[in-house]
Amino acid sequence: MYGSDEKYVTKQRRFDSYIATFPYELVLNCVLPFTGENNITVLDPFMGSGTTGMVCRDLDVNFIGVELDECYYNIALENTQ
């Protein structure tokens, strides 16, 4: 699955070292225009720490998140409840 030149990032990586974290406000500005009277569901196939899920929770928008790393899945679960 991983080439010999690639490093596999393990579960021990720290929360703040996630390579694609986004500020809450950035995600809010991306999701907010699509909410309103339309019943939408947001899909985040690379959920990470769950920022998109937190925005959807706060906006009362349906959310589906996918995360392969169990450590980050658990962080996202905490952040979105």
C-alpha cells in the first residue's frame, strides 16, 4: 500500500500535527451558503479532527465523515458530540 519512499504516519502522531487542519470559520464560510431551506448532507471523506462535523452540528446540517486513522476518528467523535 505504501511505497518504500513514503513514511507511514502512525497513530502516535499528535493532534496538532495533522496536515490538513482548517479553521472553524473557513469551513463555516464554505458550508453556510448551502444551508437554509434545502435539506443537505455534507460529506467529508478525510474527516481528521472533525472541524467540518463541528460546523455541521452547529448549523444543524446532516454530516457524514470518513476517517481511516482510529486516533483521529476518536478525536473527531469527541469534537462533534
